[in-house]
Amino acid sequence: MSQGAGWRLRSGQIMVNGNEVATGLPLPAKEEPLGMRVVIGTPTRILFYRGTVLVGQADANLAGPLHFAVSIASTKARGLRCFVNAGQWQGTSPAVNGAGWAQASDPAPSAFVSSEDYMSDPADTPSSQAYEGLISMDGLATIASVSFWPWDSASRAGTAQLRVQDAHGALDALALSSARDVPVAVRQVLQGQPLRTASPVSRYVLDRIDIESDGSKALVLRDAHDDLDSPLNCAVFLPPQGDTLAWQPQPVVIGAVRSVPGIKVNSDGSAQWLSDAPLASVGAVLDRGAAILAGTGYALASGGQQLAMTSPPLGPLVADVSTHADLEPATLRQALAAVFGRIGKSAWSGADADALDLATGYAGVGYYAAQAATPRQALSSILPSYAADWWQDGDGVLRLSRLVDPDDATDADLAFELDWRELQADLVVMPDLAPNLSRRMGYQPNALVLAAGDLITDLAQLPPATRQQLTAEYRGQVYAAGTLASRYAHAETAAPMVSRFDRRADAQAEIDRVIRLYAVPRYFYAGRLTGRTDLQLRPGQVGRITYHRYGLQAGRKVLVTGVTSNRVTGEHALKFWGA
């Protein structure tokens, strides 16, 4: 190591260019992950890790290209195994969670098109840029909508197609290039005004360009949030942990989760794996329902992902765990930060999550995925607990909206006033039948539902009430006794809505609130407008609509649930919800 920096594991030394710069580093344990992170600079800083713990660092002036190398030896044949990180351990240590692992792609050529010719101002970004008026008069329809659990729980992906008239071949080079997965920003600006005054319309990702004819091309645009379909799990099991487990994703734990199953990762089962990321606290640990004492029966191993058992468990082992101290659940902000942090996503509104946490005062939730999962699935599991959903704003930011009573909004808070004379067609009214509505809500869902045969029969060690909790989908349920409109009588016998709440009080407050919303019959209202290129409604806004029928003559406050807009043509299809 005459030129370079490294860690001599057996002696605990850090060497830089042949010189010892640090000693006393701890000797790694068997099967413990080690990492080295290089931060290029002047000087270059090298950081050394045991798992997620920084154990040493050194500065070095390293010239020329850098290469990683390892020197290892074994006392027996075939005693060495080397696993190259191809993303299986993202997030487990700063040493493998930095930038630079992916090969940089070639920059895609930029294209600037508009519905009519336009030139940006010298003070704009980009400055003095010509936008060619190639977009066809069909324009571009953008969609923003939300749906809540009493209706359905579908999560949407937005796609679009933009047709351009390109008789002179301005986009030929782009169409014939390998331009894919390129971000697309759509903005609206008044002719004669600088680009910096433009309002955002939508964001997409270019999927491909279809050449339809010499004069026409179609830009096929993909959902800007298609990263929500990326893997949520940040680690896989390796062959030393068992051939049947090898390369399977490790379970995901976010917040407080009950009955997380232990997964045997050694020959006798004394090591029980729980999570793909470190846990902060462990509550009850049960072997076939019998409690195991902390310290004498088990300990949370270094790294926080597995339990080290004093004796191998006899049957199914489950544990109540949390990624927060004292078995606390994750607030909505913390849960979403954990989900999006796993895929490096920053285009989401933490302010919206904070506002929901503040408005509800709920302690929070827990989320568990035993198999391969995606952030989209996690959102579809977490957000319904708050009767919330996500949508994309014009800047491409993932926003949150919640099902609320529009009548609670004051006149000063109304975002719009819409009169029937502005509508292009008749207002369509549809009853909200709330097919999924229930008076009951489950809380503390079990990650693993145990069967009766999995449990001991001793009633002293395992009381009937605890037995029932362990063999049910959730540990408890609450009931809302409020008045319901007659059309929602099906909610009396409907199956509980299973939330991700960990606290009974949170579940009770939320189901009471939702049932109050349906004390009166609810309706959906759909209308169309044309010639309104200035209209910028968005989901979650509350306004007032006035119509000459259906009891709307004096106006009624409504919640925006869906907006399909074409800023080129000024056409809008709007959907509202209210009494």
C-alpha cells in the first residue's frame, strides 16, 4: 500500500501511502459487513465503516485514477466468498449509499417546442431561447385526480401523448437519437410576457417519439413518478444465510409493526432476521405465543436487523418492533420520508405531510412488506388510514389531499366560484354510494397472522385475548356510532377498513370523522368548461358551484377531486364532491 489508502483488518491500522495514520480500529466480527467510502476532493477523504457505524477516517492526496481492491485469505479450501454490490445493499451503510455507482448516460439533446412561436427573454432561463410553434391544436390534456377509501383505493399513473407538426424536421435528430427517460416540463406563458412569469402545467418523462409521417410526430410521455414502481426493499438475503433465502428481498419495516416474523438465517435458528434496515426498538418477542425476555432470552444484534437468541425458538417467532425509539409509530411525514428515501426521491411535499400530521394529531402508522414491494404499494397502504391520496402538481411535485367536509371551509378560504352559465354542457350529478364505507376500522395489523396450531395451549402464558389478537388480521378494531344517511346502510355490516394506525385513539378519531362526513347523502358533480386557458384548479381545493337545478340554486361548497385540463384549447373536465 505504498500508494493509496486502506484498512488492515487484523491489526486495526489505517494506512495512507505506506504510512500508518490511525490504529486501534476494532476487529470485525464474522459475517459483519465492512465498507469504505471515498469522498473525492483536496484532500480526498476516506471513511471506513462496520455496518452503518463509522469507525475511522483519513485524508490522503491521491493522484490519478482510483481503484478499489481487497486482499483476503482463508485457512480452508473454498472458504472465501465475495459478493459484489449491485444495489442489493443500498441504504445499509453510507459506504454503499453514495452517488457514482451508476454509469452516467449520454446527455440527451434538448428540444423547445410550443403551441406558437415564442422567444424567451435574455433574463430568462434558458435565455433568448427560441421555442418553435410545432404543437398541434389538439394541445395536451393533463390529469390530476384523487380517490379515497370509501370510494376505492386505486393508485393512478399518468401518461400523455403530445402531437407535433414537424414538416421541416426540427425534431428528426431527437426522434432518431436514443433519447429516453428524459424529463419533460410543460409550462404556460402569455405571448409577449417573459418566460419567468410562466405557470407550471405538468411534468412527464419522455418514453419515445413515434414518427407518424414526414410532417407529424407523436411524443409519448410517461408518468414523471414512475419511480414509484421501483423496488422498495433495500437489501437481499445472501447465500450464507441459506440457499432457500438467497437473493430474496429482505422484509421492509417502517414505523411500529406488530408480529413481525423472525426469519432463520443460520443452521440452528439462533439468529432471527427481522428487517432490511436497522430497527430502533423491540417490544414483545413471542415464541409460539410465549413471551421471551429481553437480555436473558434474546438481544437485538449489532446493526439492528436481527435478533440473537439465547436458545433457538421452538416454533414461529414474532416480534413487535419499530424503526423509532420506545416502539413509537411513524408520523405521516416520517413514514413518507422513509418510503421516498429508499429510492432517493425528493419531488414530494413534506409540507403537505406536516399539515396532515398537525391537523390530525395522530401518533402515526406502521408498514410492513414481507416480499418485494414498491413505493406505490406502500403509499396505497399508508395514505388510506388518513383518508388521503396523492396527486402531481404542475412542478411535478407529489402532493397530498384529504377527504374533508367542504362545508367546513369558510367563504374566505374558497378557491373558486363557478356559475352554471360558465359551463359548456349540463352539470352531471351522480350519487356517492361509498361502496367501501364501514363503521369499523382495524388498527395494529399483524405482519404475520398466526394459526391456532402455531401457539402454545397454556392459558396462563397465553391468555385467550392475546391468542385472539395474534390469530387475527389486526390486533384491535374500533366502531363509529355516529348517524349515517340511509343510503349508506351497508356500512353497518361491512368488513372493517384495516388501517395502519398503531394507536386505538387514532383509529377511533379517524373512523368517527369519516362517518360524520356521511351523515348526509353525498354526490359527485361533473362539469365541462371551454375557453378558460387561465383556469388552474387542483385536487383538494374547496370552492362553490351554483346551478339552476338539484338544489344548487343558492350555491354549494364542493371539494375538487379530479381535473382534466388542456391549456392550449382551454377545455377542462372537472369533478367535485359534496353534499
